[in-house]
Amino acid sequence: MRHFLVMTAFAVMAAVVFGTVAKDTPRARLTYGLKVFVEFMAIGLVLSWILYFLPF
Amino acid sequence: MSRADIEQLHSRESAPARAWFMGLAAWLVPGLGHLLQGRWVRGLLLGGAVWLSFLGGLWMGGHLFTVGGNEQGLSALLQLPPMIANLGSGILYIISWVFGVGFADDPAHAARATYEYGNTFLLVAGLLNYLAMLDAFDISAGRKE
């Protein structure tokens, strides 16, 4: 659970910065920030399951 | 190309001293570059993310990198990229360096379950602040709204 919380905190902070600096309008920033957050979380979860099954 | 276009292009290419100052302020104190330009929400969001990331990293027992420790040769050189990332946190890194917080390099410290998380948060805090610094510079130079 702690790992998931840390990963979520990381994704939130990275998404906030990426969303703020990357786009020009508030709506585009929000959309992009959410997209980055979801991508961080999804890729993190997929990678964690792949690594879980690796025997080393 | 008209004279007005050339003047506009010239003003875009040569950033004013104010932009360099804003960039420096944004690097030194995360969020300050935007706050000085009246971008309160942006400054609080960017500064807040960097401060939280840095303090969270220290809280989790992360390690700050520096060149000139016990390492020698290539090993010392390998400390340079993470140190550059850490240095992006500006005054947070400087204060930590002055007070020796986060620079401990002992096995017991590294054995903490959250040690690597802390390292990552500290590195990313600096890298995110470099992005915020460039953003503050661009806004002040008129290249960005």
C-alpha cells in the first residue's frame, strides 16, 4: 500500500508541473495534467506486474 | 519581412535582463520566479510540487549527491549527473548542504525501505524545478503567456 501511495504522490507532482508548463489554456493544462497522471499510474502498474513475474 | 516583424523577432531572440533574473529567482527559490511576475496560481502549483517533492524525499530518507565525497576517479564522475539534478532544487539543496542534511552515506541509512523512493523524489524535485525555471524565464521574456 505504501508503494502505491508513493507512486501516486510522485505521479501527482509530476503531472502538476507538466500540466502547468506544457500548455497555454487552463482547460488544456487540466486535460494534459490528468492525462500525464493516468499515464504515470497505468505504466507504473503495468511495469510492477511485469516485474512481479520475473524470477530475478 | 517587414520592419515590425524584424523588431519583433529581435525582441524574441534577445531575452531582457529581467528574464534572466526571473529564471535565477525561480531556480533559487522554487515558485518565486512566477510569484514575482504575479502568476500566483502557477507559482504555488509549481513551487508546491517542487517543495513537496524535495521535503518528501528527505522525509523518506533519500540521499543528496555531491561531487568530492569519498569517491575517486570514474566513481566521482558518476556522482555528477545526479548532483546536477539535485542542484535544480536551488536553495533547498544549498540549505541541506550547509546543514549536512541528506548527505549521509552510511549502510544503515541506505537500508531504509523508502531510501530509493526518497532518492527519486529528490532527483525529480530538482528536474521539475529546472522546467519551472525555464517557464518563468519564457514568461518574463514574452515568449509564453
